[in-house]
Amino acid sequence: MKRLRKMIHNASFFCLCLLLSTGVFGDTDVMKSVSVMEGDSVTLNTDVKVQRDDHTLWMFGPQERRIAEIHRQTIYIDATNTIFEKRLQMDNQTGSLTIRNIRTEHTGLYKLQNINNRGTSNKRFSVTVYALLPVPVITSNSSNCSSTSPSSSQNCSLLCSVLNVSDVTLSWYKGNSLLSSISVSDLSISLSLSLEVEYQDTNAYSCVLNDPFSKQTTKLDISQLCQMCLDKTQTPVSVTEGDSVTLHTDVMEVKMKDQILWMFECRPAQLTIIAEILNNNIFIYDCDDLRFKDRLQLDGQTGNLTITNTNKTDSGVYKLQINNGVSRCWGFNVTVYAHLPVPVISRDSSSCSSSSSSSGSSVSRCVLLCSVVNVDYQNNTLSNNTYSCVVSNSFTIQTEYVDITKLCSVTVILYGMLFFVVTVCLLDFSYLYHTPPCLY
């Protein structure tokens, strides 16, 4: 019995050794994580030396598609797998796999299988390819223009933005201290993070975009992005009520990083943003009283602001601010003039009178009245032989000509000299008559 037990024990030990030697227990599966930047090369190491009879296989993806192998010291690369486009190399000594100029689509699971007379061994590599991070863009996020002095404690609002990113974190830092951050794992998303600082802040601020492999940093230049718009330059612009007017930026083409801000004094000494271009997106706003009522248009290429169907409430100061690394700002003083009425000339019979001249002849005066209503001011103009009444402002004029034959008709032959008197809006014609027309 003891001998039988010993024989069974020896047989079991032999089988165990045989199983180990054939690889039943040698089928190991080790996972290794690898991170790499897009555009770089990465090598997945086998950590073995390939023997003559070894069969080394590399597979990719959940379906474990064969992409490269060494069999009897001959290298085979799958040329039909277009995702790699001649990027794969195998070391004939170790079987290590190198991927050159790697792209984000090469992210995934790589399986190494090595088969020989000693058994089968497996190793897995989880490869993550990180796209090149964009540089964060810092722009002004609100109206920096103010009538206050630069020593004001008013805050400057800033926005740090990035486009088309995934699995990243966007952060604001004050020196080395983290102020705020936002993270995202979605694919191809845009991120933005705001910050408010005082105009006279002298601390060092930076916006940082990072993923687990790399980071991009943009330092804040407060002196450029948080300038107080103290420029008093204002271009006068006149327009007739009902017409359209365009305020020009003199920009040939708005760039992606440019910010165009249009502001208006909706209330005295208070500028309100009424239109904006940011990241090539157009935003139209309005005053609290909605005075513009969908009458604002913004040109996406030049940033020019057009006000359609203008009315007198549109008169005022419009402020333009352009932020593209350096803030520039200037103003437009817009005056909307109402349509002028046509002057009305009438005869004022109540003012007609007669008198005697120095020669003893009777003198009759025809008094004319030129009238306009609901205007700010008017002027009268008199020419040599043709008489006209003109009402004008600094933008338009309206003229009415005097028809003497209708308003100052006479039935007798006149002689002597013609006298006239102009006083404000009254036009007096003095004629020498045998019989005064007013007394006829």
C-alpha cells in the first residue's frame, strides 16, 4: 500500500511538471497601461528574447485582430489594416512592437501572445493616446469701458476658453494657488472658465489646461485685457429718422481670437453691451427698455454695427471695444434728426397797412408769414429777386419759394421802388401803389 501511494505521488508530481512545462499554468495575462502624446512613437516591450521556434503575435482591439507577428524569425506586418498606415515595426530580436507617429484612433487594447515549446504566455497593453492640447485663450468677458478713473475698484471680468477637448481639466491659478477648475470627460467639447480681478491687481494669474499626460498654460496680462477705456475720441454721425446707419470698426476680417464689443449709454453714464462677437459667434442684446427691438445687425466679418429704421431714441454715444491681445476702444456720437416739415408761407392780412412816402405817394405793405411746427429751430433765407423760406438743421433742409403773384397780387400799375423788411419769420414787401391793395 505504501508503495502504491508512493507511485501515485510520483505520478502526480510528474503530471504537474508536465502541465507546467506545456504551459497550462504558464498562460499568464499581465496588463500594463501606457500613455503617449499624439504624434510621438511608442514601443510595447515583450521583455523576452525571441527563440528560433517561437511564434510571437501582436493583436489589437476587442476582436483581437492580428496586426504583426514573428514566426520562425520571419516578421509579418498586416498591410491590410489601414488604421496603422505603415506605422508598425517589430524588433526581430525581442518581438517588441513600435507604433510611429501615433494617433488618437490607435488608443485601445494591444495583446501580445508568445507561443513556444515551453507553453503560451500573454501580455496586454492598454494604450491611451492623448491629443495635443490647445493653448487656452483668455479674453475679456464684459464691458471694461467705464467713465470712472483707473483707480476704481471695479472688477475686470475674464474668460479662459478651449475648443474640442476631452478628458481634460481647465483651471485658474493665482501664483501657484488653485482658484477654480472644471473637468470634462466627454469627446470634443468646448470649455470655458471665468475669473474676475481688479483693474489694478498686480498678482500673477494663469489659465492651465491639462490632461493626465501634458498641460498648456496661458499667463494673464492684466495691463492688456483689463484696460480702462478712457479714450474720449468720438466720431460724430448724423442720420435722418427712419434711415439705417452703419458704425464701422475699420477691421478687414475678424479673427477667431478677436472679441468685438458694442456698447450704448442705455442710461446716463452707464454703458450696456448691445452686441458682441466672441469666438466668431455673434450675440445681439438690447437695453433694458428694449428700445432697439430687433433693429441691430452685426457683420460677422468686419464687426460693423448697423441700426435699421432709426428713431430719435437711438441718439447717443456708442462705444466700440476690440480685444485681440491689446484692447482698443473709441466712440460714435450718433444724432438722429427727424424729417423736417415743409415751411408754409401765408399772407398776413392783419398786418397790412398803408403809409405815405417822402414823395407824397401812397405806400402799401404786403406782409408774409413763413411757419413751421414741431422743429428745434429754423432759418429764413432771402435772395435778390426770388424769395424763399428755408427751414434747416445741421443735416437736412426744406425750402418753400414765395409766389408773389399769388400772395401779393395787385390790380394797379406799381411804380417807384420795392421795399422789404425781414424780421425773424416775417417777410414784408413794400410797394408803391396809387391804391393800397389792403384798402381796395
